[in-house]
Amino acid sequence: MAFNNPPPQKPGTKRDDGGMGTLLRAEKLTQIAFILPVAVFIGWALGAGLDKWLHQQWIYLVGIIFGSVAGFIQIFRLVAASGKDHQ
């Protein structure tokens, strides 16, 4: 029985890895829906804890802002990595 080699691909093109690759890409993108709310919640919780510990009433706002910025940075990193993997 003869073995047929697959046709050569052009340099710089990726082979389609089937359904599993698509599923993994979709899983990465669904993380976006959870990153920002979780980051804001963690920032708020840490800020509220510091408010109680230091007897202040404004630190939770800094925590919310910090969590928002951290969440957006992580979203941008995830989207950039996803776009790089897709090409």
C-alpha cells in the first residue's frame, strides 16, 4: 500500500488543528466575561478590608479603581494573545 504525503504548506501558514483548537480559542475568549467583574470585586473586597482595618471610609474606592485597571490590562493581554495565536 502506497503512502501519500500531505501536500506541502506555504511558509507562514498554520495548519487547522480541527475542533479542539477552536474550542480552546473559544474558552480563552469566554474568560473575558469573568475577568473584569472578578477583578473589580477583589479590589473592592481588599479596599473594604483596609477600610475596616484602618478605620477609613474611602479606600474601597481606590480598590475598585485599581481592580478595574487591573482587569482591563488583563483583558487586553488576553485579547492580544488570542489574536496572535489565531494568525
